[in-house]
Amino acid sequence: MTITQLEYIIAVDNYKNFVKASKSCCITQPTLSMQIQKLEDELNTKIFDRSKHPIVCTPIGLEIVNQARLTLSEFQKIENVVNQDKKNLSGELKIGVIPTLAPYLLPLFLNNFIEKYPDINLKVREQTTQQITEGLITNKLDIGLMATPLQNKVLKETPIFQEELLLYVSQENALYQKKYAVSQEIDPAELWLLEEGHCLRSQIENLCELRKHAITKHQFEYQAGSLETLIKMVDRNNGITILPELCTLDFEEKRQKQVRHFVEPAPVREISLVCSVNYNKNAFLKALKETIINVLPENILNKTNQQIVHFT
């Protein structure tokens, strides 16, 4: 059994396809298949069910692959220890970012990070909270950039900043005349929401206590997949929505006038860098945190009298 063979079975599990897995490993498909077959012969067990399309792990194979991920992670720690002792950080860094944060935060810091750390091979994926959590646990991701707290004992959270949640209201809505927003005054029937699976939706449901009330549905019911869609629905179809602060930074004057802050204590979502409790690339975490903090507006970094909205 070799580290290379473990890398091969992890690749097949990731891609569910021998051809794609071989390309990701920069080898031919026959070579990949031969090495995996040798490993299966050595272990006297089948790791993959090749009769299924896409290919899946056998029950015992899934346990083997999960252990291979842990073994590979431990093996890579040797290289990480050496890298962190060097002045220049290097190596692969896989980051997952939630969709309601990625379009607004990534453009602020990515170029700075890449220029400062040219030897880091950065791979960024836009994923839901659940997908990022699973990726961190299975070592498919190194770091998650996401809303917290998660209350997951196998993950470690490093808070970076708190992002205020703001009401975005149509000019034709009665709440447009209000100077500040009050969650109790929000009519659930007028509220446009993201689809299920977004942590921001869950936070908004908790903020407005939507689960305690029977929600009157729109004649046209729609659950959006992006904040941009919600904004346009409010602009053209009346109603209201709730947006994270970074989303509103580039609003033109007309849209800025449609934004309302909530009364204090203002609701915020906590944004953190999240990793496995076994993750040991502390220098990477520190570099990422410092780069992000250096590009954020002061009003976001210096929050006072805020209340973190949790999600379930």
C-alpha cells in the first residue's frame, strides 16, 4: 500500500469516474485502474462497485476511502510543518465560500492574496453551508469562509467580522416611509426569500420569527437562488427582502435609498474561517484572515451594539 494508491482511490471517489480521476492525477486510465486493482488485491476486498454508473464505493470501500483521506491529511502535515517554517507560504489551499458571500467578498481580497502569496495554489469553490461542512470533514476542503456559529465539534471557527443584515424595500411598500426597520413589522407575505439550503434564509426566518406564523403565500410563489434575483424581484414586483451588508456596498444612489437599518441591537451574521480541528496550516489561516481584514471597510470591522442571528 502506498500514498500514491491512496491518492488514486480518493480521486475516483471524488470524480465517480476512472477516466476523469486519471486525468486529475495526470496518469493514464489503465495505470490508475491497475494500481487500484493492486490495492484491492492486497487488501483482499473490493473498494469500488464498478457495475454502477457513476462508480460508487462498496460499504467497506467507503470506510477505506474515508480513512485514506485522514491518512493523506496526516501525511501532508509533514510538508506543512516545513512550509510554515519558511518565509514564503506555498502549497495547495482549497477554500469553500457560501454563495451569499462569494460575489461580494472574494473580489475585495483575492487579487491581494494571490499577489502576496504567489506560491500558494489557490482553489476556490462556491458551495452551500452543508456542502462546505461535508468538504471540511472529509478533507476535500481546507478552509470554509461562511456564516457561523455552526456548533459542530469537529470543526474550528475563527471569526473575522460581523456583517449587518439590512432591509431592502420597494419604493411602493409602506415600510419605505420608515426610517428604521423593525422585524416585528415585517409582513411575511411581502418577504422574498432565498431557496432552502441557504443559511441566510434560515437566519432571516429566525430574525422575523417566520416559523411561528402561518405564512400567506404569494399568488406567484418564487424562491430565488441568488441575492441579485431577490433585489430585482423587489424592484419590479414590490415587496421586501433582507440582504447582507457587503451586498449593498456597490448600490447606486437609488437603491441605497431603499435600504433600511434595523433598530438596535442591529441583527448581524458572523463570518468566520472554518476548518477541521485537525487542520494544522495555521499560517494559511492567519494569512487569509489578515488579507481579508485589510480590505474591509472600517464600519464593518468596528461594529457595536449588534446581535448575532443564528441559523438552524
